[in-house]
Amino acid sequence: MMENPLLIVEEEEYSVVARLIALGRQKTYVTIDDILHFFPEAEQDVVQLEEAFAALLSAGV
């Protein structure tokens, strides 16, 4: 059975957000440079960036 390509992309995005949250929890904050490290093309996908910010806020970072 073949995996749904959209689910693979969502899982990859989730893992990036999860790693960013883990970094933020470790440091108790994240910088813009941290965010751009995980999302180097953030300007091209503003929705993804907004979701990352929302996840960080929800995680208390």
C-alpha cells in the first residue's frame, strides 16, 4: 500500500515544528534565527510559519 504524499509532507512539517518546540523548551525561548533555521523559505509559505508560531505559543515557548 502506498502512503499518501500529503500525509508524508504533513508528517515532515510536524517533525520540524516538534524539533523547533523541543529547542524552545530546552532554551525556554526561540529566536528568529532559530525559526529561519528550521523554515529557511518561510517567506514563501506564510501559512506554515503562522502554524509554527501558533504551535510555539501553544507549547508555552
